[in-house]
Amino acid sequence: MRDGHRGEAEQVLARAVEEEVRRSGGRLEQAALLTRGRQELDAMAAAAAAEYAAWTAALDAAAATEQTLGEALRRGGASTAVLATAVAAA
């Protein structure tokens, strides 16, 4: 799991554990719940490794093909009307 995604998952887990401890009125041990939650997070990540890899590869491919409007206009093929509309809208 990418560090950024792992960090977000850890934050969600920590908030969920805090809420569960709060709901229990302090009867549950936060450290133990957090440890169990991290173990389950690791297990889920391992079980979904292939799907996660495909998803991140798709994200990377989409990011590689993104262009700004300026890049699209510089690329050519844009008619004068499109260019005039873009300038007028700015």
C-alpha cells in the first residue's frame, strides 16, 4: 500500500478506535483495539493486493495522460472559435 494511502487508512482507523472507546465509556482499551485494527488492516491489504495494484496502475496511467487546457490548445487542432471562447471565458 502506498504511504499516502496507508496514512489515510491509519487515520480512519484511529478515529474509529477513538469513537469506539468513547462509546464504551472507557471500558475498552484503546491501544489493544488499535493493534487489532492494524493487524486487520494488514490482512485486508494483503488480500486485496492484486486489486490495489491494478487500481494504482490505472491511477498512474490516468495521471500520465492528463493535460491542461493550455497544453491541449498548444497541441494544435484547436479552431479559432475554441481559442476565442477560451480566452473570453478567462
